[in-house]
Amino acid sequence: MKVLIIEDDPLHRSYLSEAIRAALPECDGVLEAENGGAGERLARDCKSAHIVMDLQMSVRNGIEAARTIWKERPETRILFWSNYSDEAYVRGVSRIVPVGAVYGYVLKSASDDRLKLALRSIFIESQCVIDREVRGMQQRSLGTINGFTEAEYEILVDIALGLTDRAIAHRRNLSVRSVQNRLQQLYIKLGVYQPLGGQSDEGRFNLRARAIAVALLRKLLNHSALERAEADLSAWLARQPHN
Amino acid sequence: MKVLIIEDDPLHRSYLSEAIRAALPECDGVLEAENGGAGERLARDCKSAHIVMDLQMSVRNGIEAARTIWKERPETRILFWSNYSDEAYVRGVSRIVPVGAVYGYVLKSASDDRLKLALRSIFIESQCVIDREVRGMQQRSLGTINGFTEAEYEILVDIALGLTDRAIAHRRNLSVRSVQNRLQQLYIKLGVYQPLGGQSDEGRFNLRARAIAVALLRKLLNHSALERAEADLSAWLARQPHN
DNA sequence: ATCTTTTCTGCGGGATCCCGCAAGGTCCCG
DNA sequence: CGGGACCTTGCGGGATCCCGCAGAAAAGAT
């Protein structure tokens, strides 16, 4: 059994490597990659089915790497080991998990023991392990309260990319008015809505831009989510008959 | 001589601590804080004039901590030790450095030796040390080419917060038209400008939102810059006669 | 099958944004 | 002092955004 580490911080890499050796005596080889791209290649070559990776790497971010790895071999087991539990990350991960796949998400702030336990659970006992904090986020994000629909999240990303209503309508096959409805919905859920009539005069916000701001502050969006979205967008644009 | 470490990752903290002991035999005490707030308090109490800190900490970010520390004792020497060289960070730091202060900015990806050298240079020889990569950013950011004026940067932040033209005009004591001029300027420099007339039809962007998107993608803005700006904004709002 | 709830859609209008045009300002240089 | 570079401001208008209103379509529920 071999384990592949994908993590760009050398310190964390060596810490991980040691933790793996300690927690998994049956492991007879640890490979290391220092960015997503190299990780994908290594995973393809060495056919390792056991991966521990960081999200947010500078060169190619973890979610993209995981997506392509899982696309090639869905039975691969991946433990995400990240600093943050941003909603953007959690959402990004759960969006790409193949059905029935075994995976884990533990924070770097977790204790030594928790990490080792997670390693054994995922790689040996085939059991998913999600950090409580992350799990909490997931619940909150999917629950009725403060929960964002897939549609709402999608349109949030679209305006964050800077698309106009019309462009969004075109991309999502909707009428312009429907796009605006969803936007309204989004504004309400983000607590940015302006009840009309009341001339709260100063401190007036541009709803569209304000929505993006609070989404960023709440970590509903983050840099890597934006990067992914931008890549998707330009792929879509290329596919369009550019008149 | 005592050195204070402000860094939220325990691994990096212990690595730093060891590096300090190795590089600075004259150091007779290393203190540690795991977030900006605790760091400020410790700095105040122990009167340490030598600090190494991370930017991007979860609780209270490094730039804010540095600002208050330098406000209280401008002669404090601070070495920023960060993962990234985002323009937002570099700009944020150089904005708060007191005149004549001794400080440093080295990336975590730097070698062992470079870190130790930087420690000696700053704390013993009173000489500033800026990582070449960071320095490069600074040059590019201040040079004529691709350089953003303070005014432009300011208005970028304002729209990223979601303010309307009118609100910005009020806040910055300008006419609405001037705000729009600066915006136009910004759009051009961000390469988002729409030459008019040409109905590039699809792929049409909302300039305001698009500008924010590319600023984020280029790391001209990032989460912590936004957080600081948001704090400033609400302080300003509170100071306003709310009609 | 009928009723309810939700979503989609067009219309209309007020507010905002984006920007060309042109009339002052300020500051510096020769 | 005149000229040039730059910033600011007002005006005007077309495009976009935000959203109430109400009918049509779709998805569930009883």
C-alpha cells in the first residue's frame, strides 16, 4: 500500500509523511507532490489509491486536482487536509465527490491523534471522516435556515465573475427576468435587500457588488472558487459561436 | 533580547522558534502568540521590540496587529513571514510601515538560510530585508507600467465593498462625476474597458463587478484586505450623522 | 383531477451606471 | 505670462439594474 501526499508546504509535507508512517504500519511507500498538477501526474503513474492533499495550493488547486483524479479513478480515497473550513471549499469538495466514494476532510488545526485516526478510518476501514467543524458548516449550508440553493449559489458565482443579467440568462437558458428573480432571492438571503421606500439615503449599497462583498466576507466565495468559475466560464465562452 | 512570534500554525511556530534560537544566540527568550490579538497584547506587556509574524491569521490578521503595534511603538522591528506575495498584502504592509522603521518580508518558501539571514539583518544589523519576489511585486506595483495610483486602489476597494457612486463621492469628498472618472480609469487599467460602439454582444460584462473579479483573480484584493476595508467602512459609517 | 405552491416570464418605470463632451481649476515649465 | 498636462465638475443620454405587478407554466399535494 502506497500513499501519495499532495501539499505545497515542505514543513507540512514532512509532518504528514511522519504521521502516515506512524499511523499506517502497513504502508510501504510515501510519495510526495508539491502542487496539484504534479499530484495528478503522480497519481496517474503510480496508481496509488490513497491520497492526502491540501486544498489551496498556489499552482493548481486541490479541488481541481481531486476532480481529475476522481474522474480517472473514482475509487481513489482522498483525505483533504486543509487550514480552513470556508463554505466555498466545503461546497467545492462535496460537489465533486463521486457517489459512494470514501473521503475525509480534516482541518490542520486538528490534533495529531485525530489526523492519525482519520488516516486509519479512511484508508483501512473505508469510512468517511469529516471534521466536526466542517460537518457543522455542511449542515448549516444545506439546512433550510441560511441554506443556499444550488441555483442561488450558481447565480452568485455568475455575478461575481462580472456577467451581466443578459449574459447569465443566455448561459443558463433563462429569461432575463428569471435571472433577476434569482438575484432578488440571493440578495434577501445575503441580508442585503433594500426594503424600498425607506430612503436610508447614506450607506446606500450597490446590491450586486455588495452581495459579492458579503459572500466573500462570509467565505461563501473565495479565491480558488473564483478561479475555478473563471476557468469554466472561459471554456464555455470558447464553446460559444462567437458572433 | 527577546523575540515574539505571532503565527497561528503550531508547526510553523515551532520551526520559527528553532530557527530563531539557531540564528540569534544572543536571544534569551522566545514568546509565542497564536493570533493577532494575543500578539498585540503580548507585545504591549513584554515590551519586546523584535517580532516575527505571519499575515493571514484567522482571528485577527497580521496587518491589523502590526498597525496597532507600530502605532504604540514605532521602533519595533517586525519580520513578516508569509506564504504569499499577493499585491494586496504587500500594499497593505507598505502602507503601514512607519517612516524609518526596520522591517522585513520573507516568504515561507524561502530557504532556511535566507530566513536566518533575514533574522540577523533585521534584529542585529538594523537592515530591512525584502524577499526578491516581494520586492519585484512592489516595483511593478509602484512603477508607471501596470501601476495603480493610491486613488485608483482606493476606489477599487470602495466598489468591492459594494458602495454606490454617490456613497463613494460622499465618503471621499468628490463629485459623483469624479468618482466615475476614477472608475473609468480603473477599468482601463484592469483591462476591462469596453471601447463602446463595438457590440461585442455576448460575453458582455458588468464593468463594476468584472473589475472586482479581475482584481481578486490578480490578487490585487484578497479576503483580509476586504475585511480591513469593511472595518474601516463601518467605523466611518458610525461616525456619520445617520439621517 | 383539482388545488396549491413555486418558478418562469413579459411589462413598465424609477434609480443607477457608464461615458462622451466641454468648461473650469490647479500646478509646473519655459 | 501663455501653454500644456492633469484633475474636477456639470450635463445629457443610452444601457443596465432593481423590482412590483400579474399572467402562464411547472411541480407537488390532497
